[in-house]
Amino acid sequence: MTVSIRPAIQDDVPVIAELIRGLARFEKLEHEVVMTEDLLATALFGERQYAEVLLAEDEGLAVGFALFFHNFSTFLGRPGIYLEDLFVMPEHRSKGIGRLLLASLARLAVERGCGRLEWAVLDWNREAIRFYERLGARPNSDWTIYRLTGEALSGLARQ
């Protein structure tokens, strides 16, 4: 196994889209995926780039990805990196690929002067939680994530 981590380029959009669909299957959320390759290309490589992707490749085959974007901590006065998605194809798990992706992301955060790297994990994903805790990550149980989508988001925007 020769795994390499690299930043994604626009030509990788179909591969990233397939990995996102793989993540959705794993999380049993395929019915929520409305992403298209065009939407993804615009968000990742358009005039305003909203997110970035690191790809994990094993001998040239994409086997995992980390999709992330910058946020900002007013208390630290510094940017942070928010990891939106981390996924390794099931047949390639337990080979250190997730660790390589997170280590690459941590290096990027340090290089960019970020004060933190954070993410959310589904409560039922005990294996991922154990993995993150082995890396030294700790849950931030003082906060609850809220979300506006669909009509609630549109309705508030109209006010």
C-alpha cells in the first residue's frame, strides 16, 4: 500500500462526488444528497471557493477524502479549519488512511496559522469516536449544533 495525500483539482470532481455518495451510503443518508457535480465544481473551484478537498490515493486510486473550510474564532482572533466530511472507503479502513488525512489537515492548519481544527461526528458512529479520541480529540459537549434549512432558512431570509 502506497497512500498519498494531495489537494484535489477540478478534474477530481467526479471522484469527489462518488466519495460523497459513498459517505452518504455509509451514514444511511443517501436520500438527502442533492449535490451534483456542477454544484460541487462551482463550490470547490468556482469564482468563490467555499471549501477544499484533500484526496487520499492508494497507487493512484482515490480511497478517501477530507472536505474542509475555514471558520473564525473571535475568542482566539484566528482562523480555524472545520472538517465537514472525512471518509475512507470501507475496504480501505484500518490502514491508517484516516490518520494520514487528519495529519495532513492538521499540518495545513498549523501552516495557515489556525487556532483549531474541529468537526462533528454522528453519535452512533462509535468507531469514529474511538478513532478521534485515540488521536487526542475531545468532544465539546458544552455546545449543541443548530441548523436552518429549507423553508425555515428561506422564511427567515424573507424577514
